[in-house]
Amino acid sequence: MAILQTWVMVAALGGVGEVAPSVPQVIALCEAAAPAAGAALALPEQTNRARTLMRGGADGADAALALLLAAAADSSVQAAADIRQIAEYCLVAGEAMRRARSGSQSRAQDFLRTALMLADRAGDAPLAARAAWEAALAQAGGAPPSQPGVRKRGGAIRRAGETRAVAGCGDPAAIGEAGGRRLEAAFACALYRAVLAGDARLTALSALRLARLEKARKADVAAHLATGLGSAAGIADTSERAALLRSLLMLACDAGLCNTDMVRDGVQSYAYLVQTGSGDAAALAALQGRIALAQGEGAAARAALRKAVFIESQQPLPQHLPQYRLTLADAEPERAGEHVLAAYRALERVRTVLMPVDPLSEESRFDLVVRPVFERAIATTLAFAGDDANTLGQAQRIAEAYRSAELQNSLGAECVPLRNPVTPADLLPGEILLYPLLLEDRVELIYATGGQGTGAGERRYRRMPPDRSINRAQITALAQRMTASLSGESSDWEAASRALYAALIAPIADQLQLGGTLVIVPDGALRQISFAALMDAKGTFLMERVQLAVVPALSFAAPGRRDVDPSIIAASLEKEMELAVGRFSRLEGTAAEAAMAAGSDGVLLTDFNRASLAGALARRPASVLHLATHAAFNGRTERSFIVANGEAITLPDLRAMLSANQLRGEALQLLVLSACETAVGDDDQAMGLAGAAVEAGASSALASLWEVDDAGTAALMEAFYRHYRAGVGRARALQMAQVDLARGLDGQWADPGIWSAFTLVGSWR
């Protein structure tokens, strides 16, 4: 029963204050820490209808959510509530809020926290297990911990990784250094609850998700996998049992556990399912090949893996063929390059038609299928590249295809239009394009510099010698440490900053020109860091040497043009908001900030709403849109929004508003989001930040990677607009503003947690 000692689900599901009686019934009942002793007489009927609607996929989830939000609390709440009915109702509401395109992951977490607490009060362990599982999925769906933070004038900033335990999941002190790993804690709680409830299906699912997360940080996952495999045997539905066994066994082999009794026993169980028609013959052959490979039986491994490749290739949708090709590359190292490129070609044939998520475990298919092949293809191509321009160019093209696929996956649409990618020929003298590639066993740096020469052969990508002293896992740990420190109140960011500078910048430092521009295409955890705060051995910040910009992919970026006469629309929201997607605290100082941004010749909208913003954009072409309000990046763009007065405006809605400018030939140059909410330490959320500019139709976005107090934000924005209005480029204006604060005579804003929080994504000139 070691699993019962696993550490707890953390603060995804924080408490809330009193709820106004006019809010929808679902919010009144399911967001309170202790719901009132009353419930609607129609509660079970609404729950059942909503659950039926949710069987209709995303559209059904939206319909279910609309149904649950329709009833007003003050018209239907009666006495003599059944606590279990309320718990079930809140569970269904949380699931609908989590799955609906119009839903909110943060609000879902609030509902599910209440469902868990009430299930405990009702003594219903199975219901509590379902609530914990749904809460973990909501946490995985891309929401920062609820509730949304507030910029406080002169106040403390919330620490990254701040936690709060959910009742019954353990002692927060047991988390220790793992306190910042909120997602692992959420699935640990789901696993704990599933074991308590004796739910074999949820136990296997939770063990799979938790083991996958912990494997990524090189933790020992044998116990979790043993728990999952043992529970999978008790799943009544044989197709679900087969799917979970396959996933758990493949993960066990990925973790180096193929040559263990638990895997061999599990493969025997899977072989029986194949014989009875529930399992997959290709997967069985692949597993048998991996076991043979782990046991050193090379010939048997190659034969089994070739069989897996053959069987899978006959399928209408051979989605596992890339994975089997990669495994065959391990079994035939002398032909590894051939097999890896075959895996890449197989992936390209199926990538656009893959389901976004696994229907059973709700894991990202991009993470499971797409990412490993791209990373292996890049690593293999670079292994043979040397200084050969053609092979290096091929590696860069694969890397760029990977970045574009990542962004399209994050935005939730394959139809996001690609732009002409930036090439070395587009760079001006003093501009450097840096492609850091974080691989399993090393860090690779590919770069191009402007003004290399006039010949086509000179304007190309170059490669630094690979650094095998550091790898992806170590870079990820450094990035998380640096960001967590800068976004909190500690001062231990400096060591991580220097180490990241040494790995990523020092090798190309002699290429950097004072006052030049460094454009970075970040990989993985590098999306969450502020490159401005990287520090060299002499204590000089990177932003003091060069101006900086981040681009999510070259196909979604362009150098841009200088905005010599900016036309600015600035909109602010100060008041507290209670919306279906969440409760949002009052933002002090945003009205004054927006007034400063608008200046004397811009358009100022105070406590703006959808109509006022749309009207302002339709009446006057704008090159800059400054939004001083809450903004959330909840995974996919249809769930990402900015908060207006009484409503939430999704990023696709914002793009539609901006189309009026584009019809006049005036594309938005800069979108400024000065009070956004991101999940600190989460590179998927940082990808959402990059996607905001793309989805909104802006050339670039300026936004914060973590919360900054309102006075610090105002100081940085005032300095930025002073330089921007003087006619300098956007990257240069941000650099000058950061230097102003970091090296100001009074030292009031010298803390890099303030001036380095804002990053420029997209066009830089």
C-alpha cells in the first residue's frame, strides 16, 4: 500500500469567497468551500440531462455547460439538500466546464474541488475518485492554479508553486521540493483516491499519467507502473484493458523496465487479449521485440520488430508505425538513420489526421506520437551533419516543421495559416537567429547571422559543437528554477541564470554585436524563461548587450517594420468580475496605465466591453492594442480569453474584431497584454502566450511570463512607450525600458523579477 503514501494534489483547487445570489446555480453550489444547505429540486434531472448531452463530444459538452449555467440560484434553491446529489452535480458541472470549448479549466477545478469535498462528506469514495481524476485532467488542460492572481500595488507577488492541499489527499509537508510539480501532485491524488475506492480503471489510468510525468524527470516509476498493471487486469471492458495494458507496457519499456517480471507477465496477459480479439497484433510483436532487445537477443528482436512494422503498415491509419520504426532503429543501429527517416516520413503521412488526444487516457497524441519522432529525426540528422550545409539545412527544416506543428497543436487548429518562414537571407547586419535544440543527451545550437555575405552559400545556418555536458532534463530543471525564483520573492535565480547563459549564449557570444538583435526560437522549457535576465560570468545581463525577441516558429514570424507613428488603442478593466469562466479580482492601477499608453492622441477605453472595443477597432485603424486586463491561456485558443466588463472575449473573437484593421490594409503591429495570467514554469502555457499574437492576428505580442505588481508594470510600460513613440523598434524599446529600470539611479525597479517579466514574442523591428 505504498501508493497510499504518495504525495498530494496541490493548489489547483483553491478556495473562493462568498458568491452573489444572482450568479448561476452551478456556480453558487459548486464554487463555495461549504455550499449552502439547500439544492434545486431539479438537481438530479439537470445532472442526468447534462451527462447525456456530454456524450455528444465537444458540442455536447458546450450544450451541457449551457444547460447548467442557465438556472439562477435565487429562483430554484430549496431546503433539505442531498449532499451526494450536489457532489454528483458539481462533478458533472466540472467535467462539462473542463471539456467545453466555452469552458474554463480554472473554474472546472473549483467545481471539482467542491465535488471532492462533498463526496467525502457523503462517504462516497467512488465519486471522490472520479472527482479527483477529473480535477487532474482539468489541471492538465492548461489552467494555472485557481484562483487568478491580482497585481497589488506595493504588495507581495504570489510565489510560484504555492500550494494548498485538497482534503484527504495527504500532508502538504510531504511534498517537499516537489511542491511546484502541481500536475504530478494532481495525478498522485487521483491515484490515491482510485486505490481507496477500489476503482481498477481509474487506478490504471492515474498510474499511467503519473508514471509518464515522473519518467520525464528521470524518477523511478516502477512502483506506479506495477500498480497500474496490476489494476488493469481487473478492468471488465476488454478493449479498455488492452489499451491500458499496451500503454503501460510500452511506457515500462521506455523506462528501461522491459526485462522485468512485471513486463513479461503483462505481455503474456496482452497476448491472451490479442488471441481473443481485443488486443493488437502489431503492438504484441513490438513488445516482444523490445523484451528480446532488452535481453540481448538481437536476431529475435529484429524479427519481431519487423513483424510489428509490417502488420501496422497494413492498417488504414498506421498511427503506431513511427514508434515501431524508431524501436527498429534501436535494434539495427547500423541502419538507424534509415529507420529514423522512415519513421519521420510515416509520421508526416498520419500527423494531420491523428486524434488530438487519446480517447481513454486523454493524453496528448502530439506528446505521445509526434514529439518523439521529430526529436529523434533532428538528433539523428545532426549526428551525421558535421559542417555540411545541406545536411544542416535539412536538420533546421525538420526543427522548423516541429516548431510549426507544436504551435498548431497548441492553437488547436491545423488550418492556422503559415507565413513565409524567416531565412538567414532576411537578417540584417547585427541580427542573429538562434535555434537551441534540447536533446536527450546533449544541447545543440544552430544559428544564422545577418550580413554574412552576398553569396547564397554564405547566408546559411551554422552549428556550434554539441554540448554533451548538459541535456534537456538539466536545462529544464534550470529553467524551472530560474523562473520560479524570479516570479516569487527568492533570490536564487542567479546561479540558474548563469548556467543557462553558459549553455545557450556563451558559445555564440563572439557573434553578438553590442546593440544588435538576438532572435530565439525556444525549445521546450526555454519558452518559460526570460532571456533578458540571463547573466554572463561578469554579471552583465543579456538584455544589456542585445535586444531580444522570441518567435515560436519561423513560419509564424517576420522581422516586421518599424512603427514610426503608432496609432494606439488602450483598454483597461479595474473592477472585480464574476464570469462563467471564473472570478477575477480587481486590478488596481490599470486605468492609469491604459491612459499613459493611449497618450494624448490615442483611444482610451476604461472598463471596456466587447462592443466598445469592437467599435474602437472598427472606427480607427490601430497599430498597437494595449489591453490592461486579465488574460488567460487555457491550453487551446478557443479556451483562451481576455476579460472585459461583464464578459470574456476569446482570442478567435479578438481576431475577428481586428479584421476591420486588416481590411484597411493595417495589420496590428503590437498586442500588449499587461496583466495576463500564465502558469509559471509551464512551457505549454508559454506556447499559449506566443499563440496569442498569432491567433489575434498581431505581428508581435508583449506580455508577462509571471505576475508583476502593478507599480512595477506601470514603470516598465511608461518607459517602453516613451521609447516606442520616439520611433525605435519594438525589441529596442523593450530593451531600453528594461535597462532604464534595471540600472536606474534610485534602484527602485532593479529587481529582475520586475523588469524581466515581460517578453516580446514575434516581430522585432
